[in-house]
Amino acid sequence: MGASDKGWKRPAENAEREPGYGFRTALSWLALAWERLWPRFWTAAAVAFLFAGIVLLDVLPLLPGWLHVAVLAAFGLGFCLALVHGFRRLRLPGAWAARRRLERTSGLAHRPLTTTRDRLAVGSGDAFSEALWRRHRERARAALEHLRVGPPRPRIARRDPFALRGLAVILLALGLTAGWNDPADRFARAFLPDFEGGVAAPVTVEAWVTPPGYTGRQPRMITQAHDGKPIVVPMHSKLLLQFRGGKGRPAMTLGRQRLALQPLDRAGWQGEMQLEESGDLVVRQRARNAVQWKISVTPDLPPTVAWAEDPEVTRRQNIRLDYKAGDDHGVIKVRVYIARAGETDVMAIEAPVAGGKKVAGRLYKDLTPHRWAGLDVSMLFETEDDLGQRGRSKFRDMTLPERIFRHPVARAIIAQRKILTLEPEKLDQVVMVLGHIADQRSEFNNDPVVYLALRAAQSRLILGSRHDGRDDTAIAQSRAAAIRSVQAILWETALRIDKGETVASERELARIHEKLMELLSRRDIRDEELKRLLDELRRSMKEYMDALRREAERNPGQFSQQFPVNPDRRLTEQDVKRMLESMRDMLRDGDKDALRRMLSQLREMMQNLRSGQQNRQHADPNNPARLMLRDLNNLIRRQQQLMDESFRRGQEGRNGGEREADRDAARRQGELRRQLGDLMRRLGEMTGKVPENFGKAEGEMRRAERDLGRGRPGRAVGPQGRALRELSRGMSQAMRRLGRQFGFGPGRGQRYRGDRNRRYGPDRDPLGRRMDGMGSYDQNDVKVPTEAERKRASEILRELRKRSGESGRPKLERDYIERLLKRF
């Protein structure tokens, strides 16, 4: 291939005087090049057009694998041969040929374009010859004004007399009409021959979206029959997809994620992908879209926490901190941070969390042993979700409570302890005062433990403040460490002087409880350490209860006045034993969340154990108001039993011997109705007003008595249930009125706790279960699946999904598994 470019470009000074040389000559060259190229390459173009038309019509995927490859090879070979033939002895036209074609197309004689480039050969010095040459060139330039390029004439008809090239163009047009929407996929399938053979099975696609465990959501099943709406899933959900049918390995893509499915069996494929971004989830097989679902991934928002109430101090000088927290998938941790102005130390305390999207909790903490007791501090709550995102509340200020010591020596020791916190520069003065207190042994009953503790505190402060050649920074650090250790010694000493035997047990219980809560808040917790601490908790609880019993036996009057027990919050050794056994079961099952909740309940029970009585009438068993409430409670319990019996008899059906049972049930219902009337009369005499709910309950009892007397126990269940509901509401109102009048029980704005054996009341749901936050502690009325049980259920569900995709299993078994998956 070559071309002659000689004379193609002219000198710049002559370009303007030779019209038609530039642009029209270039067009003439292009036309001449087309006339030479098209006859040589029309065969290759026809092969390409024919192949493109067949590909766009999607014909090749329908052929067997061997024939598919043969057709591809034939087209490829034909195209290559046509190209080789076209390039063989190909020479592109030169500039002279382009000018010559321009002269011929324009019908110009005597080659004027060549004349404009010629020079006078002889007679250059002769005036006549030069004038004649100029005249000749003027005529040539005048002729160039009529130059015409003309269309190219490749004369292809001589080479293709049957116009086969037109057939290729028509086939290409048909292909573009059929495959204009997915040309790339059709070209991809054209180069993927199928060697499997046989008829492809129908494609079925099933997917299960499993949200993260912390969301609490159930897995969701998606099939090809999905309605096309966006599938909303939480972030970090896992998609398990099973693909059956078709030919070739499928792959699924979502945004920048792409995953080739792995073989499950002969005709099945399976893959799992974590959903991190929204987009179109496309499952493709052999360049075809089997399914396309819109996935909308919702981000995990950070949690929020706020103060539910201002910080308060309980009667036992504990701080009570109430919070409310929320998260779109559940709060797992809540902490409170306490700091004091002018100090770098920060106190972090784990708060109990019941779990859930919106939680409200309460934290009790005894900070009287802390060196900040009696001082102003600032505090805030911080919450955390499963992804580690955190939210914080606003700051609240309060003065930490401090213990009021009765013994004068204990008060003097605590005063020196407080000086070490507020004015550590007065360390020498504190050392002297402690020595003076230690010398007065008779003031603390010559207790050798107290004496040795005071002397040890003196020595520790003196050693911590010595110079010993150290720099000021080292001395300051040593002095601060000495003060911290001495403050702990002084607190224990003052407690020993002031309180007596139970202080050590209480302190040990608090330490174990805090250690357990701290361990349960960590993810790398070991069961052996938890088991050891639970054993320590059981022993400490036994020692504490024994110490309380001995103290009560030694001085029952003083003990009952100092630590009165609220009858509605009574805690027995059996309650403690049952709760500890429940904790053991939770640890064995691996349910850390339930164990954390149980520890919080135990802590609240210990608070309730020593809560003071509100009034002596409250503990008086002969008090008329207490007798009234007891009778109401018994009435509700008996009505519940009668309703259960009516429901059971209504389900069992009728027979000849039921008439006597109906009369007996109607008689007992009438007795309950009359007893309610008597209670209404007594309540009216005591408070001057009877709740309307009792009147409604009496009417429902009358209807139930009539149905029972007619032998229709099933129809009596409805009125009996409504009577129970009205009785519970009326009892709540009566409790508040009696409390306001007689000065005990819940007053206005407080909740009724009642008898823990009741199944109906304001602290119960419609099924008789105790609602969260009511009562002194959870009675385990409802069986909640443990973490181990939920994990086992998840494994079973995954195995069912796997087996549903195995075609080798019997059809009966696969149908049964499919029904299970649709159900759950």
C-alpha cells in the first residue's frame, strides 16, 4: 500500500492564486480513495453486517454448542480472508491522481490544474514568449472556476451483480429493530456457546434477606413474583440467594458488588451477599437478566439519650438517675459519666438496659463512699448501639449525697477525709488529727482494727509526701496516690465504727454486682469468670441475709424501726434463691441480656428490701382499708377461676350430666355478685363514693349468672371477662381513694402494685401477664426465648433453606419444607 504525495502541497505564496487546489482537491482524493477501497472491502463489510444482524436477532444462543462455535469460526474466517484480499496490492491515490480526477469530473480539457503548476521551460527571456505563457495560464485559471468534485463511483455492481450486500444491510436493520434495547447483552450471548445440551429448565430464583441480629427483625423471603416495589432492608443485612434452572453459572450484582454463585447441586446455585448500599440487585445468567429487584438499604442512625427526670437522692442516700434512650434497632449500652470541676478524673457507671428501640431505665448508685460525696458534680448519659455509634445527653448538675454518721469518731474521720479532697495541701494537719483520734482508744471501744487502720493511714500519708530526692512531679503523683488509698481506708474505718456487722456484706454485694454488670457490657466475656462471680454473689447474698437476721434477733425493735419492710415489696430467701437459680440457667443458655436484666432487678429488690414504711396503718393487718382491698383481691381471683372453668366447660361440649354443674356455677356467680354488692356498700361508707366500674362489673356478673343458669357456659365467658376488667379498674380507683383518705398505698399519680398472684389489674396486660416496669420484680410469667434458643432457631431456618434448594430430595419433603418457610 502506498501513495505519491509529490506536489500535494503548494508554496504558501501561490495558494491564493490557484483556486480549487485546496479543499476541492482533498474531496476529490477522498472520492477516489472510496472508489478504490469499497470494491476491495465490501465483502468484509457484508460479512460484518450479516454477523451483526444475526447477533442482534439472538439466533446464535439457540444453536447447539458445536454449531455455535462453527458459525463463529466461519464468520471470523470469512471476515479475515476478506480483509486480506482487500489489503492485497492496495495503493491509495496520490495528489496527481486526485487532481486528474477533478479535471475529468469537471470536463476540463488541456489539464488546467497541471498548467497552473507548470513553469515556462524555454523563452523565459523573450517578451513575446512570456506574454503568451501568461495568457495561457490566465485561461487555465479561468477554467478552474468551474471545478466540480462529483460523487464517487466505485462500480461495485460489477463485482456484486446479485446485490448480496443489500441482503446484509436488510438483516442488520432487522437486528437493530429487534435488539435495540439490549444490544450489549445480545453480543455477549453470541460469544457464550452452550455445550450442556438439552432443553433448559425454567428459571426459579428465591432469596432470603436476614437482617442483623441486633435489629430484631425476622428474615424475609423474596421470589420472582415480587411486585417490583423497593425492598427496604437494614444496613448490613445478608442476602442468601438460590438459583435453579437455565444454563450456565449465574452471577448477581448490586452496585459495585459482584458475586458469582456457587454450585449447590446439579441444577442449583447459591450465593450470599452483604447489603451495604442501595441499588438494583441483578441476577444474570448467560448475559440475561433473570431477576432485577430494587434494594433500598436504610442506614443505622446513631442512638439518642436524654434525662427522663432530674437526678434525685433516695432515702438511703443513693442517687437515682432516670433516662430515656432510643435507637432505630435497639439500645445495648447506657453509661453515665460523672465529673467534678477542677479535676481530671471521670467516673463511668454502666446503667441497666432492658433492650428495645425505646427504653426507659433507672440507675441506683451508692456514691456515699466516693471522695466526691457531698460535693457538686456534673453528669451526662451516653448510649451506644451495636455498631458502636454513640449519643449523649445534656449535662445535669447535682450535689452527691453523703452518709450521715451517728458516731462522733466516725464523723471526725470523715471530716478529715473530706479535707484531703478539698484541700490536699493540709495533709500535715490531717496526719496530726488522725494521730490524735487514734490515741483516744476508748472513744471507739478499743477496737484494734480501727487503731491499726488510723496508724496505717498516718504512715501512708507521711511516706507519700516525702521528698527522698525526687522532683516535684514525682512527689505530687506519690502524694495523690497516697491520698486516694488513705481515703478508702478512712471510709472503711468510719463505717466499722458507725454501722456494725452488715456493712461488709452490703459492700461486697455492691462490688460483685458492679463487676458483673461491667463484664456483661463487654463482648469478649468468658463464661468461667461469670460463673465464678455468680457463685460469689450467691455466697454474699446468704451472708447478707444471715447478718440481717442476726441483727434483727439481737435488737428487733430498733431493727424494725431502722429497716421497715414494705409488705408489697417483701423479699424472702426463696425469692433470692429462685432468682439466683434463674441466673444460673441464663448463664448456661448464654443469654447475657436476660442475665443483665435480672441483675438490675436484684439490685432494685435490695433497694426495696430496706425501704421505709409509709405509715403504721399500712402494716396493720386489722386496718379496715387493708381488709377491704384484701377482700376485693380475693373476689377478683375467684371470678378469674370461675371464668376459666366456664371457658373449659364451653370447649368440652355438653352432655347429660352438666345440668347440676351449671346450677352450681350460677350459684357461685350469684355469691360473687352479692359479695361485690356488700363491698360496694362498705367502700361507700368509708370513702363516700363508689367507683362506677363496680356497678358495671355487677351488671356483667348478673348477665353471666343468667347464662350459666340457662346452661350456656360458653356465652358466660364474655360477661365474666368484662366483669374482670371493670373490677380491676374499679380496684385501682378504690386503692387511690383509700390511699388519700387513710394515708397509705399509692396516691395520686402513683401506680398500683397489688398482689403478685393477681391475673387482672392495671399492672397486667389482657392476657394476665405482668407488664414491664410494674411490680417489684419480674416473675417470669412469660417464657422469652434465650439467645441460645434464638441461635438454634436461626441455624434450623438456614438448614431448611438449604434443603429446599436440593432437587435430589423427595418432592413431598420439599413441599413440606416450602410450607415451613412460608409459615416462618
